[in-house]
Amino acid sequence: MKNMNSALLNNVSELTKLARKFNCFYLSGLHQGICKPFIVAGHQVGLIRPDVLKYLHRFPEVFRVAGKFVELNPAFRDYQERTVKVAEVLQKLRKDDEICALKGWRDECFEVSTPFYHESLLEMDRSAVCLFGIRNYGVSVTGYLNHPSKGLCIWLQQRSFTKQTWPGKWDCFVSGGLAVGYGILETAVKEAAEEASVVGELVKKLVPAGCVSFYFESERGLFPNTEYVYDLELPLDFVPQNADGEVESFELLTAEECVQRALTPQFKTTSAPVLIDFLIRRGYINPENEPNYRHLVELLHVPLQSIYNWSAEITSNGDDSEMQY
Amino acid sequence: MKNMNSALLNNVSELTKLARKFNCFYLSGLHQGICKPFIVAGHQVGLIRPDVLKYLHRFPEVFRVAGKFVELNPAFRDYQERTVKVAEVLQKLRKDDEICALKGWRDECFEVSTPFYHESLLEMDRSAVCLFGIRNYGVSVTGYLNHPSKGLCIWLQQRSFTKQTWPGKWDCFVSGGLAVGYGILETAVKEAAEEASVVGELVKKLVPAGCVSFYFESERGLFPNTEYVYDLELPLDFVPQNADGEVESFELLTAEECVQRALTPQFKTTSAPVLIDFLIRRGYINPENEPNYRHLVELLHVPLQSIYNWSAEITSNGDDSEMQY
């Protein structure tokens, strides 16, 4: 195998290296087995790292750390009770100011639901979902135009330096998380108005174009992310204007400049999948110029839907002795 | 789980049911554990069903049926020797005329390669790869136009009634398998000329747009398929003409008519992923009109890359303990 590994290293494109970076947890951490499944109402909804686990031990009436897994107290009866009990813990932890991720408290809730059938179980602050490895969903809009001389061009935004996450990094044109109470298109429309002043007739041109899924990990936590992607063809004379103070600047780049920008540390790693997917769908990245094309497409669609299968295994075996990942 | 299953059944769209059909092996057969991993040169390259296994028992000098797996005799030294030995067996089986799939012998070889690093191991006739569950690759072209009054329209082909597989069924505009010696774009260009007389300036407009992957099973065998997809915008006055006798007819349908056609038994099941992917990328199928949108996207990108991991399991218990996927 050693020969093949070195052959592999020689053939891996820069884009594939980037795709491995935004899938670092899928490709590596997931298999190390140091995270414990997080179970709510009999369903695995996440994974918890040891660094988070040590805080949860303080709240045995809420989180039961039972050998191989962590369970939200099954006595909590419903969505509301689970939400309240978890929020109390998170507020205490936030007050203690020990957990990096909670410094970015958002006052915006994400939903936690069962795998497969997407039954809602509870909601928690957006800043906390990465502590539990909860799947999270967002929308991303690629604003582009076919420039008469430069060809395919894409508007990127530079995130505000005051943002809690990825401050000052280059990012997609427009994006936002799917918060409780908002629809998918609705979120795209709202974010397009707030971040780039795309309104009126222009916002009606949003074209949904699929999803990308990847599993990233950082110091802050675990990010099993799915982004609903939208394309928006912009007029040549359109210049985006930020309206919510969350954007430092916008810049129009050629497709090639975008790729180069995405490969720098100045680009938000978890926004690269959206850009790569767009460039693949438009034929800019293609089987003739990308040696790892198929692998790259695979890394834009990792099977998050089947990673959290702990409860399925219990169910099918009658007990938990056959747990597999 | 029972309640949720019935809730699920109530919410499943027709398109999702179709996506489950072309992934019937991924969603069901794969987990039944009745197929044996097929190992070549230490790598799992396929799966073998019991109905095929009984024929392979006749050739112990070529196929070693060793308890949990089937191994191509590891004494075969290289690509050529493996290819010759397997071809001899296949020719004998073909002569015996007992295996349905081999009645469609093609005299066209597909390559068998290692997972992950795609090292070529052998080639075998296209008709036989489904007997061994070998991953197979093809190209599919969606010929479309934006009709001034009807909106998005797509050309479909009806397959010739004399074709060995799916005779008379409705299919994508143009498609073909990736045979040994042909490149990806090269195959798309060749098939577009042969099947639909798309040549000259028009064929230069082929736009690569990604891949779809799914795992189908039929009486004939196992189909872990990956299709490289291409889009081709056609002029309003273009009418495809078949040049190789493999097409019965062509028909221009609206997007909605295409969906309805794909849902009938007259549509080639394994071509539906390409059509659905196209309609998702163009926004025709979207999160607002498809209740299982995300699940549908997932079923167009099932992780074929990590299904055949048998050699990894052997390896992880032995020397190369650091191998990860």
C-alpha cells in the first residue's frame, strides 16, 4: 500500500487537498472513535468530542454519559422541555466562559431532528450545535455573471472583521444558516437582501441548484454541514451593497481568480464546497482539467445521512452490542 | 420505528420512490449480506451474488471461493494475465448459455480498478461487470433547449427494440459506457455523433456538469454506476438523427412531461438519475416543490467510493494500520 499512497500524493490536485480539508472530520476524525454518539429520544443526532464531554459531566441531570454514548435525559417529554433544559446548561457554560464556540452566542436557534425522517426533537443556539456535532443546514448563493471579455466571473464577499466566526475571510456572495422558523428559499431571499441588497426583480432570479454536504472539524467543534445552493446571474453593472454590517467588502473575480482565492488561507474553508460545486456544474472544473474530478464530486456529497446510525443499529439488533460506524 | 415508517411512506414523493428504485441495492440488498466481496490483488472490486457464485465454483483455478469472499487467483501476475484468465471463464459460461447477462456480450471491455487510487487491475467484457458488481462508469448527455413558449424542454431517446438491455425503453438524449481506451469527453463526443448526429460546432457546446452515483440491482446483476453528466443546449430547429441503429426514435418533451415519462415503467430506471440531477441543477425540481429534496440529492450521490472496503478491513488488522477513508 505504501507505493500507492505515494502515487496518490503525487496525483492529488490542489482542489482535492482543499476538499479533504473541508472534510477533515469525515476522512479522519470520524474513524478515530474518540467521539461519543449523542442520543436524543433514542436517535443519534450528533457526536461529542472529549473536550466537550468534560463540561457535560457537570450536568448529570441533563446529559447522561453512559459508557459508549451520551444521552439527553429521556425523561424530558417533548421538544419544549428538551429545548429549555439544554438551553439552561448552555447558558451556564456560556457564563463560565470556558468554551470557545459559546463566545459566539447568536440568539438564533437551529433545529435538531432525527436522521432519516427529520422529526424535530429540540432547538439550540446556533453557536452550540458544533459542540454536539449536530447536522446543520444553510443556504449559499453564488452571484455570477458571464463577462463579455473575462468570461465567467463570480462576486465574493469578505466577511466583516467583527464576525464571531471566520472574521475577515473571503466567502461566497451570500450565505446564511437555516434558523428555526425560516424556509429554505425564504432564507436565501432574506440573506440576499441583508448581505448584498439583492431585492425586487433581481432576487426573483435565484435558481436553486442542489445541495453540498461535507464534514469539517475545527478547534471550535464538529461541522456536518449541508448547504442548499442557489445561483444568481447578476447584471454586468450590478454592484452589491451590504446592508447589515456583516460584510467588509465585495469583489468580482474571474473563475480562475476564485479558484486561486479559495486555495489561500484567506478563504473560509467551509464555503469552498459551494464554490467548487458551482464551478463543476458550470463546466469550469471538468474531467479534462481536474485529475481527481470524480473524487472531488464525491467529497461534495459525503453521506452525512448515514453517518449517525447508532439508533438504527440498536433497533435492528435488539441491543447495542453490534454498534458499528 | 413503526410509526415513523408509516409517516415516512405518507411523505415520500414519486421522485423519491424512483430514486429508491434505482438505488434498490444500496438501500436494501447491500445490507442483507448475501453477496460475497470479490477480491482482486488484495482489493475489493465488487460483490458476487449467490446465483453467480454457483457458476464460479466450476473454475477453482481462477476463482477461489474462500468462506466469506471470492478471490481471483492471486498467482495471476498482471493486468494481462488476469484479463485473459477471466475472459476464458466468461467465454465458457457464455457458451453454456446459462447466464442471462452474458447473452448481451458486447465485445467492448470495461476496466476493473482498485477503489480510491484507481490502479487498473484487469478488463472484462461490458456484459459481465454486473455479475461481479464491478463499479462501472458512463457518460450521459442531456440535450435541452429553452423553448420560447414551453420553457425548459428536453430531448429523450427511445432505445432500439433490438438492444440487449432495456430494449424500447425511454432514455436520456445520448449516453454510453466508458470503454477501455476512451476518455470521458471523448466518449461523450463519440456517442453524441453516433446516437444523435451531434457533430461540428454543436458538439463543442457540451458542458460537463458533474457526476451522479447510484447502486441498482436487477435480475441481470449488480450495477454500482457512476455517470459523468454533460449538458448540451440545442438550437430550436435541431432534430436529432440516429446514425448507429441503436435508437428507435427521439422526442422533445417539456420538463414536466419528462418527469412524468421518467415515472413510468417505459423509462430506463438507471437513466433517471441523470434526468433528475439535470432538473435539480436547473431549479425545476427545488426545495419548494419537492418535499424530499435533500434526500433526493443524497440518492444521486450514494457513497460508492466507500462501499467496497473489504481490503481496508483486512489491512487495518494487519500492518498498514493507518489507512483511513
